[in-house]
Amino acid sequence: MDRTNPARVQRFNASHVVEAELEHLDWATRQPALRMLDAVYWRRRLLAVKCGFELTNLQVMRLEKILQRLGYSSE
């Protein structure tokens, strides 16, 4: 681990978090809808990821694909 550049380490950890969150959201949005977890809830979760992290182009494409499946366009 490179301790001379902590920003690089944080970016790697954040990328790992984003990947895990996108995997979960992709899986969760394919499950049968629950009354309390509707498309609006999942859209808010996806937009929180988009706003909270700097995403790679591939991550943005995955996020937009999930939003489209939910019936929303990227904002």
C-alpha cells in the first residue's frame, strides 16, 4: 500500500464502494417491487451514488442503464 499518497488510496476504496453499491442496486432493482421500495426510492439511491462519488465513464453508463430500466432518464 502506498502511504505517500493517501488520496490515491481513498480513490481506490471509493471506487470499490461505488462498484459494490452499483452491483447491489442493479440486483435490487431487478427484484419484484415491494410496496415501500418503489422506483422513486431506487432512483434516489442511484442519484445519491452519482452525487456522492466521482464516477468513471463505465460506472456512469451502468448507473444510467439502471435508471432507464426504472423508467427515468439521467438528469
